[in-house]
Amino acid sequence: MLSPFGLTITFGQGRIEKPNILLIMADDLGYGDLGSYNPESRIPTPNLDQLAKEGIRFTDAYCPVAVCSPSRYSLMTGRYSWRSWKKSGVMANYEPSMIEKGRLTLPKMLQQAGYTTAGFGKWHLGTTFPTTDNQKPRGYGKFRADDNGANLDFSKPVSDGPLDHGFDKWLGFSCASECWVFEDNKVMGAIIHDLYTIEAAPGSDKLQQIPLNNYLPFITGESIDFLQEYATKDKQPFFLYFAPYVPHIPLAVSPEFIGKTQAGVYGDYVHELDHYVGQLLNKLERLGLKENTLILFASDNGSQFVFTSPKTDKIKPSNNPDDVQIPKGSDVHRPNAPLRGTKWTAWEGGVRTPLIASWPNHFLQGKTSNQIIALNDFLQTLAALLDQTLPEDAGEDSHNLLPIFYGEKVKKGARETVVVQSSGNVLGLRWGKWKFIGEGNYQPANPNDPPGELYDLSIDLGEKENLYLKEPKMAVKMRKKLQEIMKTPSSRK
């Protein structure tokens, strides 16, 4: 069978020769953390830099939301998260799934295409936990509660989680502050760290307790075991979703990585992530799987840190970047460089993501692309690769950008815009070289400021000069376009 662009998918010995797919989703990694994106990065990332050399690196890729739950919703569904019941912000403890019942997801589409689907790490899209009193779990809707999980019933399976939305196998947690790690649909352990509690939950002492600084090695080892088991059997291709909780705070660096960078503990954590990504990639190669594995790497949003260095490790992380000042004379690492803003914000530092794609002898190698692309597009693009047709009520904001990966132009339906969103529901639009911010809960910083922001990213990547008053016609055009997209049920072409 011929797929688009001359790629041959053969049928032999009862198995479809489709590429395995490894999707690596970092957590709060900045656009400027990787050496391949920022020559001034103070963090060694040799494995991810090598992956960039072996594949195509996107410079204009979007999350497109500046916090994790909604960006992961967009990844899994090909849909803007403000179309879901959770209009803005991140999922709180024990809330129901953001993904609607019956909605086609990326792993579900891959299941239908003949893939074994497995996920390890972080879900954060909602899971229903059974309770002893049939009431909501204690701590529901919060991010921390002293009686967290006090009425949970670990003897019963969880539901409406990863297995109900396309995964054959899952090992990881739903929401970090819930702490509970489940294997498939059974709670088997808990993450232990200082910010959250598990002691009130009955039977928590009988669960496997995993210190946070062991969680990355733990899920990496489990992912490697999955690959090893796959390699010993003649079975369908795999989709492996590797979603580590790194470098999200708290910065739980393993002892052997502390002090390995010039970017402080945060930089050490990114370096540790790169190390374990390298272990995963090396295992693929040793098993002879790398040649036919399509690898995607991205982050779910920008870093929360404006700067890091060994000198600033004792400074408390702040939700307001203006609260933290750079020490005089200090050489620092800027995780989101050269972009403005951080996690939580609608500026580029919050919503632009490093995105690398590699597939040996198929995708471009050692090249970059400035095509606007979003995590939403993975669903439609991979469906096109596998000759799968999405129904009209799936992937409403997903575009097929497959030709770009091969170095060709998209003849129809190329993405021209992407809606971006802050955690506080400030909304904006990237359209060509222009970036507009000014809908939703947007408020000017000062009473005399214009009612929105407009930037020409082709000459002002750092969003320093607001052109709203200098280019009023473009500002009006951008606002109107954003409003039109939000009023229509689908932006897919």
C-alpha cells in the first residue's frame, strides 16, 4: 500500500510494516533549555541535540496553552482546550476527565490503526477514583489538602483514565498533587515528596512508595522493559508515550546529577532528563528498533523560571516573574530565551515549545522549519501518515502537516493561525508573522495602555514593542480573526 509522498507501507508475514512511534513530552521545559535551540544554554543536552541533528527541528511550534492539562488535552484530542468543559487553567485534584466520552484521541486513533499503545509518567487529564462512601474524594478540586484521599477505596479500579481513552497499558499518575500512581487502572503506588500528603488515605502504607527523585529513573526503566518485551515478540507496531514529570517543580534531582550544569538545580534536572531520554533512545538502537521508529519530542508549556543559576537556587520560585531579580554580575541561564514570558503567560515563552521530529531515512535530517505547528496537529498528521481518515467530530483544530516533515509544501489546509491561551484565560492569536494578545480575561497593565498587544515576530521575537497603536488596522483584523475562530466549532481545513 502506498501512503502519501511515496512512502511504502508493506504487508508481510502477517504484520503491517508501519513505524513505531515514540512521543516524549517534557513537563515545563523552556524553549531555550536545549542547546539545539539556544547556543547560549548553560545546560548540556547532548542526546536531545543529537536527536535534532537526526531529524527536523521546528522553531515556531506551539503548546498552545501555557499550562499542562489544557496543552495535553490539545495533544490528545487535536482540539483547543477551551472547547472542553475546562475552559481555562489546570486540572485540580480528582476532577473528572477533560476528554469527553466517545471522543477520538491520538492513542485511540493509533489503536484503530493497529498499534499497541502504552504510556508512562503523567496524565493530568482527569481520572475518577472510587471512594468508600460514594462521595467525592477528600481534597477534590484542590491542589493540596491535609486529608487528601481520606475516603479513597484502593480495592477498586480507577476509571475514565488513560485506559478509557486509548491506552492498552499505563503506568503513572493522573494529577501530581493526588500522588497516586496507577498501573493500568489499579492504584499500585504513590509519589513521595514534601509538597503533598498521602497519609490520610486508608491503605496508603501498603502501596509502593516512590520518592520523587526516583520517579524519572523508575518510569524510564519501565519504558525500557516495555521495549524489551516488544522486541521479543512478533506483534503490531507500538506507540510509546513517555511523559516524565521533569523539569516541573519541585526540582527533585537525583544526587548524581546535582551540580552537573551551570544553570543551578533546574539545569541539573533538565540535564538528568536528557540523560534518561538518551537511555531510551539507546535501547531503541540496541534492539534494532530505531530505524523504524518515528520520534517526537516537545514540552507541554514553557518554563516557570525567568532565569536560573547556581547562585539563585535558594530563591523561591514565584508565579510572578517580576518578583525575582537577577543578582548583579551573575551569569545566568534563561530557560525561555530568547522569548518573553514564562509558563502561565500568553507570551511566546509560555506557549512556544521546542519540537523535534526524527524518522531515519524518511523525515528531513538536520533541518529546521518555521512552519507554524501546534500539538493539536499530531492527531491529523499521524492519521494522514497511517492512511486513517478522521471523522468530522474529531480533531476539530488539527491540521495535516505531514509534507513539512518530508521537506515538501502543504498543498491544502496548511496551518496559518494558532490560538494561544494563558492559564488565566488571556487569549491571543499567532497569524503569519503577527502575534495578537487581547481577548478573554486580558487587562492592560496600566490604565493608559492600549486594549491589547500586537507584535511583529519577524523582527521582534522577544515581544518588546507593542504595535497596537501603530498598526490599528492589523490589530482589529487580528482580533476579528481570533473571535471568528472561537465562534466556529472547528478550525480544521
